[in-house]
Amino acid sequence: MTKTPKEQYDKWNHSEAGRAARSRYKKSKKGHYRDKISGWKCTYKMKLREDEDWESIYIQWLVCDECMFCNRDITDRNQKCLDHDHSTGLVRGVICKKCNNYFNEVKN
């Protein structure tokens, strides 16, 4: 009896080779790009203005090295966050984690 495409996919997806392939993909540039944007759109429900696109937002996030609010350098300790308006979901810019936490406390 032959397996359905779903059964074949499930077998590959849950195999050691499948897990290794997913891990390699997530570490690649394309995998990191898609994972970040997917998280912003799905998890955080971020939206763009009409004149923006996700690729330019990702590049802005990638190259940003200082907070747009406090102008401090963004380091491994002071991580960067993509700031957005929680009521509309519109992206505002890249800020440091400290400023992001401050804005979230002020809103609550």
C-alpha cells in the first residue's frame, strides 16, 4: 500500500533528517528573514503603512545600531525591538529593549 503525500510529509517532517534540514534552514539568511517577519506579522499582529514593505522594515531592523528614542547603542545586552502601536498595529521603528519595556509599562 502506498502512502499518501501527507503521510510521506509527516514521516519526513518528524525524522532526524527533517529536523536537521529545518534547523539548517532557520539558521540561513532566508530562514531568519522569513522567521522574523512571520513572527512580527502573526505573533505581534504588526501592520505596515501603504508605502512600506516587510523587506525594507527587516533591513532597517537588521542594520539599526542605536535606539531611535534614547539614541543609545543597541548591544547584545540592550537588545533591539521593532516598536509598534498596540491599538493600530502599525510599525513605528526600531528601539532598544529598555525603551520598549518602559513604553509597555506606561501603557498598562
